[in-house]
Amino acid sequence: MLELTCFGAAAFAGQRPPHYPAGHGLSRSRRPGGVDMIKNRYFQLVLGTVNSALLGVAYAWSLFVAPIEESLGLLRSQTSLIFTLMMVFFFLGCFGGSILLARFSLRKILIASAFVFFASFHICALAQSAVPFYFAYGAAAGLTTGVAYFDVMNTVNKWFADKIGFASGIMLTGFALGSLLLGSSVSHAISALGWRGTFRMYAFVFLTVLLIMAFTVRLPEGYSPGEPGTVSGGLSFSEVLHTRCFWAYFMLHMFVCTIGVATIGNAAQLVDYTGASARMAVIGTGVIALGNGGCRVLYGRLYYRLGAKATLVTVCAIAVSAAALLLFSLSFKLLWLLMPAMFLAGASYGSVATCGSAFPMEYFGPRPYNNCFGLIMTSGALSSVIGSMLVGFLQSRFGSYPLSFSILAAWAVLACVCFFLIPRPEAFKPTPSRDRTT
């Protein structure tokens, strides 16, 4: 089944895609399918993927933890809070990015982001306590990561009206694998330069790369989001917020994300809980990263070929399987079963990231897309707080991980309930300002 986005629906009906209406003065080669457009859009996809991979280095915070704790005498609870703040502000930055992109050009946003990163990392390099990290790394760098990640991906997606799931999957894979692929460079830099020198080095790296992105990533020529109330424009954002469909997906996204965040944030500890060695803990972290990043392109292709409902069935099935296997493997301390369970947890986390970028376009159209996608991403902030606090509190209180994951298994079931509240795309055709309950 063809992807029934507002773009895809027009193409399926033999009409000109709505973002390229008559009167925009586009040459034949500049329209979707033209040779020049194909060359340019894949170049834009490469840029978007490089940007995502660079920003994914933020996940490599764990490599800084040990040397910073040793140097400054920080507690593990303090360094964990820094990462939690970064994740929360990252997701808030995604929503903030949708607001900024409606008011400013991408070039201005990325130039500002480049200098925020430059200043934040230099502040981290000068830190003598945990407080500067809370503000510079957790808040400022986390927020800016979300803004730059969201706005670049959102812009590149405009080039892929016919394959938005595929394009999103590629860029999201870059983000998920950024820490895995670039983590070794961070480790070598810390060994050679120390953690302070590494922060200074990455201050210049982020400044340079984001400035390059600011002058190379751009919208397709002649792009227009469409008029309000038309098929090309879709609903307004306020009208979307009155639909059951949006909030059902929002909650599904949050439930599945929480399972992934709880597993990713405690990967080494979960492996250690089974009695395995520290080496196996490192392997377990890599297994999650492989599931998280490696499956995103697959979900993008699946979404493109089968559509939202079929893909969300797969998402829910994997989330339930991951939660059940995690609960069983931790209850009986079975390392051989924990590894595939962690892979599935990473895969379920990656799946909703891919679906979250395509779902609002398919159901609500391009007009509210930026705000819808940004708000969906904020569910990840809730997931980060809930997942970290739930597992941390229950482990500290009862010394057991199975109790936490029994609750998360119930959340996986709730995700399935949310799925049944989401109609098929072809059945979801609300009229602006009239139908607000579908």
C-alpha cells in the first residue's frame, strides 16, 4: 500500500503534489521525479544524516562520566542527573524547534545553535562542580541538540514527500548510531586530551559542522505548506489537539519510549544483575544501539510500503515482546535471553522515533506538521523522566529490576490499547473546524 500522506495521496490520484501547485514557476527538472531534484534531495539526505550522527554524540556522555567523577569527586547520582536533564531538554528542544522554524529561517537557527554549542562545551571544559554541567550540558546543549536535530530533519523531509518514512529512518539511524560510530573518537580524545580538552575540541567540531549545515541544508525550491482547510494544508494545530487520534498516538509513543529509555539507561546494570562480566555489559550496550539504530531504516521502508496501521502493529508487537522477555530474563537472571530482549527494546525505541516523524504528515497534513511532530517528541521527555525514576527508585527501594519491568510490561499492553483507538488513515478525514473528535 502506498504511503497516504497528503503528498502521496495527490500523486496516487494523478494530481500535482500539493506542495508544488501550479503557479510556483518550477521547471520540469525541479519537480519531484526530475533528475535535478533527485540528485539534490539525496545530497540533502546525506547532509541530514551527517548532522544527526554528530548530534548523536550527545549519547556518548557515559564515556565522560568516569573521568569527570574522578577529577571533580562527583557522585554517580549527580552525573546521572546531568544525562537525564540532557534527554529531557533534548525532547523539549524538538518542540521548541518546531516553533522557531515557523518564525526564523533554518540558517539563522543553525548559526545560533552552533555558537550555543561552542559556548556550552567551553563552559563544561571549565567546570569545577556539577552545577555548570546541569546548565551548560544538560539544559543548553540538550535543548540545542533537540532544536538542530528536529529542524534539519524536518527540512530534509520536505524533499521526500514520496518517501518520508524512508528519509526519516535514514536520518534517525544516523542519530542513534552517532554515539556508537563516533564513541571511539571520544574515547581516544579523552585519553589524549583529557575530558576538558575533549570538550574544547568538540566545541570547534560542532561550531564548524553546524555552520556548514546552515549554508547547505535548505527547502526544495518553490516549497509551500499549502493553504489552511485544503487537502494540501490539512488541519490547524489547535484542531489536531482536539482529535482522539493524535492523543492516542501520543500516549502509544510515550509508553513504547519508556520501555526503551528504561532499558537504554540501565543497560550495563541489567547485564550486571544477571551476574555477567563487565565485558558483557559493554556488549549489551552495543546490542541495544544496534537494535535502536539498525532497525530504523527498516521501519522507514515498512512504513512507506505498508502504511501506519500495519507498521504500528509491528511496533506494539515488538514492545510487548521486549517487555515480556526483559521481565522473564531478569526474573531468572538469564543472560542468553536478556541480550535479544535488549535488542528488541532498542528496536521498539527506534520504531516510534521513525513513526513519529511520518504519522502526523499522513494523518493531519503539512499545515500542522511542525508543531505536531515537535509535540510528539516531547513525549520522550516524559519517558526519560518516568523510565529513569521508575527503575532507579524501585531498584533502590527493593533491590530488584523485575518489579520495574513488570510495570513496563503493563505499559506495553496499554500501548496496544492506544493502537486500537487510532483509525486507518483513509478513515480519518475530519473537516477543519467541524470534526474534532475522530
